[in-house]
Amino acid sequence: MTAITEFVSYEAEGDVGVITVDSPPVNALSFGVRAGIKGGIEAADADSSVSSVVLVCAGRTFIAGADITEFGKPPKAPSLHEVIAAMEACSKPVVAAIHGTALGGGLETALGCHYRVASPTAKVGLPEVKLGILPGAGGTQRLPRVVGVPMALEMITSGNPIGASKALEVGLVSEIIDGDLKEGAKAFARKVVADGLPLVKISDQNDKLKEARENPGMFADFRKSIARKTRNFEAPENCIKAIEAAVELPFPDGLKRERELFMELMQGEQSFSQRYFFFAERQAAKIPDVPKDTPLIDIKTAGIIGAGTMGGGIAMNFLQAGIPVIIVETTQEALDNGIAIIKKNYAATVSKGRMSQDAMDKCLSLLTGTTNLEDIKDVDIVIEAVFENMDVKKEIFTKLDAICKDGAILATNTSTLDINEIGAVTKRPEYVIGLHFFSPANVMKLLEEVRTDKTSKSVMATCMALAKRIGKVPAMVGVCDGFVGNRILHRRAEQATQLILEGALPQDVDRVLYDFGLPMGPFAMADLAGNDVSWRIRQGKGQKSPIADAICELGRFGQKTGAGYYLYKDGSRTPTPDPVVEDIILKASKDAGIERREISDEEILKRCIYPMINEGAKILEEGIATRASDIDVIWVYGYGWPIYRGGPMRYADYIGLDNVVKTLREYQEQYGDYWKPAPLLERLASEGKTFQDA
Ligand code: 3HC
């Protein structure tokens, strides 16, 4: 075996030259990998003992893409283009042997080979769009030449991979190898030689482009079909333009156009933020004071207290991960209702074709309901999801402590209450943790995990691993009112209310935040969640909010009652501004002695977003969040903050912390100390630093 570089080796195995990439963890195309593959191809070409070549990867996956850590650094030859060109030009058939995931530059490398074979569990895709870029090494030119334009448009603009059997069906791979992948690939390569099959250069193939050449309207239709999903994103449009170039231009010109469109995105803020977020998400899974090798508690079964909207949604996550769930309610009726809703949700997913009937049946077979708390005595983890009341939660945790086996984790889904206080009623506070799911809990990806002063490292490590198992993205935070997500949300809500008192209307505030990229503004969101919930909480605390209270007093609880801050005519989900609400707002302003004024969109945006940033800085300073990027993960996955703006903290870095501080100070002078910049923010700004340096 010859080492070509540190990460790539070449060996003649009989009459097949085998190039092996071994660059953990995911064989990304760093300089050493690129140079190694190119060198391997040159070695195979020159090796008279071999008549074909196999490219295979060691470890858990085929090449998972370009090395994202190299982005933004000066390019180092050979480029991936040069590597792929060398493979295409090789005088002997080159076969890619794919296992794990061939993603991005990894699939582009495979598309540079003359043939591809894959293991049955392999996945292939071009996920660059998720990083705010496009496949920049010929993917937009080669993929449509293999699978046709409609499928290439779908794969490249969604970034979603396809499985091996689909790849075989559409001709992206030639064979699925059931046994040893390398041996199977070698046998396939020998067959290519024996049968005198051609050295297929995808760049020469034009047949699959014909359909689009004859139907230019295809692109306009496709643009329309993804417009809502890709609102404000720059990358999908450039992906489409690059595929258009594949159809309209000769291959070399198409490649050039792809490059231009790629560079345009690479230099933009959106891709910077999306790449930042890729690493932010992976960082968030790590807790600095919890070592990687912390022993985990084996979670085989779960108990969920409460079969309401949250409890039911949480249960679905566990069922889908194959973990049996016992769900507990106080009455048979509530239990039956809760289980019926779970079944209805699954049935809807099946009818949309997103789940098979078999998978649904399997999930439901893992679900048991009970009204007897004792039935959960043997589960490994309990998640309490009853309504937000400290006394009720304390009573439940006292009982759980008595009933549950030693070593069981006791978690609460509270979104505001002090979990130290909840843990203190048990004899095992080290096993108590917050697992704050976001509604709808079977859909939203965020799991805000809350450690108390006593939560053990093993419980934390277990819950982080569990999150991944049930398809969630976790971030660990500390105890405070509202934790990270809702504490920041409250700052925005306060300003939204203040803005409509001073002169804006709900539709103004909502439009500005929607245009900024959020899925909806605060008033549309309140109507969706139900205004009665916060009304009851205010009543419980003896608090008042003149506009919100007046709206609730009219029974306008939001979408579910057909009216809230907006009207929802005939069951529509589209908010329509309502003069009745405007009257309520005008009266509230008058009662408060406020002379209403015109408020600019810029002021609305800053007044809503800057207090969030300031609160984020306080949260960081208090150590409630470990990193600024954890706050961003929480806001992107829990509240729909646009990923192309990275998260509120990354957005602040983008604007410049000195600019944020300057505006906060101006507001402080105008409106008082609510706006005082957080000390951490002031310090970073004065040192010319960013939150990422904090
Ligand atoms: N470059 C650099 N590092 C990468 C990487 C990449 N392309 N892909 C993954 N990593 C790193 C991760 O940061 C992580 O590092 P850490 O352990 O220090 O946190 C480690 O590899 C393992 O990654 P995951 O935790 O994500 O492992 P999983 O097993 O859950 O997932 C994966 C594996 C599906 C390959 C996932 O990592 C992934 O989706 N990677 C990115 C794939 C991608 O986007 N490829 C396209 C890159 S852009 C490109 O190719 C441009 C080209 O067109 C020119």
C-alpha cells in the first residue's frame, strides 16, 4: 500500500487499483484528501498491473462534502474541479464505492467517476443549499445530466438526500452491493472491463436535458412551487439559475456559470450565517463541564405525565424512535382524548404520504395509556407535561420520587418555573432536569434542556444523547425565569405591545418581523397560540395589559375563536386587520395619555430585536447559556428565526456590537433604563469584539 498523502492511500489489489480515503470523522475533502485522490488516480493510470480503479472510503461514511472549515481561506490546489477532471480523464474505468453518505462535494466526486455502486443503506445528496451555497464542483451541471432536470431541481434546491434504492432507480448508481462493498465494487469494475463498457463521462451526456430544453416553462413553474418555502433565501434561486445554465450552455460554460453563482453566494452574509449555524448546532450538543466519556443511563422506556397537546406531542417523538411510552392522565376521558389525538396526527401524516401505515402501527403498538401513576414505576425516564403550576408540579414530583425506580430520570417540561425548587421536593435532585419541548412537540426540532444546581453529569449527558435519538437538536441552559428562549421572547413581546400603544398597529409590527424573515409576527403568533393562556397567567399574577386584556374580555382568544388581534373569517387562518381592535388600541393609548405617532419600520425592527440581543448578553453573562451560538440555536429551532441571519446573537455581530450599543443608548436616553446596554455587550463593543469572542 502506498500512502499518497496523510489521508489517502493507493494499492493494486490484483488487477484493480484501490484508492482509499481515510480522513475521520467524515472524509471531508480537505487539501490532503483532494491531493490524495488526484495522486491516486495518477498512480492507477500509470500502474500497468491494473485495468480499473475503485475509490472507497474508510470509516463511517463516503466523502461527506467539501471541508467546511476551509471555506473562506485561500484556495490550495488541486481544486475539487481538478480532482474530478482527473478522474473523468482517467484512461481506466473509475468506480466510486459509496457507503454512509455521499454529500455535496462527495457526490460531486462520485459523479466524476465513470460508475457508482453503493451499499443498501447509503444516501446521496447535494445539501449545499442548506449552507447557503450551491454545489460548486459541477454538481449543478452533472446531476441533471443523470437524473433529469425536474429531479435535479428538487434535490439541489431542497438539499435532501435520497436513499440507495432510489439512486439505483434513477440511474445515479449502477448497482447495490449487499455484502462487502469494496469487494463488490472491485467485481463491478472488473465486469466493466470484461464487458468492454464505456468510460462514462457525465459531462458528455446530454439526453436527460432534452425534456427541459423543449419545455423552458419548467423553471418558472418550479420557482413558483418553492416560492413560499424559500422566501428570502438567496441560495435556491442561484441553484435554479445554475441548472438553467446546464440546460442552456455547453458543459464548460455551464461550469463557469456555476462558479460565478457559487462565488456570489459564498461571499454573501446568508451563507456565512448558515455555515456558522452548521457548527453552532454541533457545538450546542457539547457541555464543557461534562466530559465526552461520561457514562450514560440506558433509556429503554419512557413515562409521560399528561396527555394534552404537549404530552401527546412529546410521546410521538419517543414512539418514532422506537422507545415504548406509558402516558398517564388523571381521568379515562382525558387519556382517551389524548391518545385519539396522537392517532389522528399519525393518520394525517400517513395520508400525506410522509409515513407508512406499518410505521404508524409500530408506533402505536409501543404506546400504553393509564390513569394509575404506579404503572410508570419501572420506566427509565419520566417527562411531566401538565399545566404550569408550581404546587401541582411539586405534588407530582413528590409522588414520582416515591414511585419511580432508583436511577430513573425525572424531567419536567416546564417553560418558566424554577426547576431547582421542583427538584428539591425529591430525594434525588441530581436526577431532576428540565426538558422543554416546543409546540408542536412532534414537529419543532429544539429541545431546551435545563440543568439545575444539582443535575448530575450523567443525567445531562444522557438527555443530550437522548435528544439526538428522538430527532431533536438540544441546547443545555441554566435555570431562570423563562430560561433562554422565552426570556428573550418576553423582551420582544413587551416592545411589540409598547409599539402599538405608541402608534403602530399589530399588522405593522407583524409585517416588519415577517419581512425580516420570521414565520410570523408576535400578534399573529399570539393569536395562533391562544390569547387566553397568557390572560389567565396575568390574572393569576394580578398583572394587567390593557390591550391584551380588552381583547380577551371580548372572547377573542385567537384563531380558535375566529378572532384575536385579527379576524379569521370562516375558519380561515389568514389574519385580517380588524377596526374593532384598532379602536381598542386607540382607546388604550388615550387612557395612557400617549399621543400616537407614526413609527417607522426601522424603529419597529430595532425596538423588537435589540432588547432580545441585550437580554441574550445578560443571559450569557449570567452563565445561563454557555455560548452565544447556543442562544442562536434556540432561536432558530424553537422560534423560527431565519437561519440565513444565523440567530439573534450572530445578527448582532453582523450589525456590529458598537452599533447595537449606540442605538440602545439612544433609546435609554429617550425611554429610560430598560434600554441600558448589558455590561458584557458594552465591554465587547468597546473592545471591538463579537459575541463569538465572548
Ligand atoms: N466539513 C468539515 N467538518 C465536517 C463536515 C464537513 N463537510 N461534515 C461534518 N463535519 C464535522 C462536524 O462538524 C462534526 O465535528 P465535531 O465532531 O467536531 O462536532 C463531525 O464532522 C461529525 O459530524 P456530525 O456530528 O454532523 O455527524 P453525523 O454522523 O450526525 O452526520 C453528516 C454526518 C451527515 C455527514 C453530517 O455531518 C453532515 O451533514 N455534514 C455536512 C454535509 C455537507 O453539508 N456537505 C456539503 C459541504 S459543502 C460542499 O461540499 C461544497 C462543494 O459543492 C464544493
